[in-house]
Amino acid sequence: MRLKSDIFVSALIRRVFAQGGYAAVLRRGAEEAGAIFIRQRSRLGMESLYGPAPQSFLEDAMPGRLFEVRLEAVEAEAVDQALAREIRFDPDCWVVEIEVEARGDLFDVAGS
């Protein structure tokens, strides 16, 4: 069983702050199972966007959430446009912003 979206987001924010970073919820989605998008900003002004990995990446034994890189080291405008498309498609999604140099083990990414 997977954690509810609101609990996952809460835990992510706490972990970012515990590591000395900054995190904020930019958009609240459905509490139970809303898709979560993570916007990572770096000190250099570039951004990366992570979104839910397709179901084909999920293993049966994996109870957590798995993300995939949607955009990497791009300008903020590209992330804004991608998020706008996602919100039009799924208005119940979450958008979380984190400011850390390296995501480390904050969340799982497919293929890494």
C-alpha cells in the first residue's frame, strides 16, 4: 500500500528542511492519490522537474513512489510551461518546490 499524497509531501518537506534546504507546496492536490510533481531549483538558477514514473517502471514489491526526470537543468520558464500542461491534464496534482543542490535520497527516481 502506498502512502497518501499529503503524507508523502509532508515527509519530503521535512526531509529537505532537515538537510538544510528549502521546500514549499506550490499547489495542493488530492490528499489520497494526487500525482506529485517536484520542482528542484539550484543556486545557479537552473531547474529540474520530476514527475510520477509510468506504471511500467514500478515493481510489484515497491510500495513507495517512483519518479522520473521530466526536465533537467533548464530555465524556469520551461518548467512553468510543463507544469501548466500537467495541471490542465490533471487538476488534482501536487507541485512541490525544493531548493537543494543534489536530491540525494529524498525520493526515488527511475533509472538511477
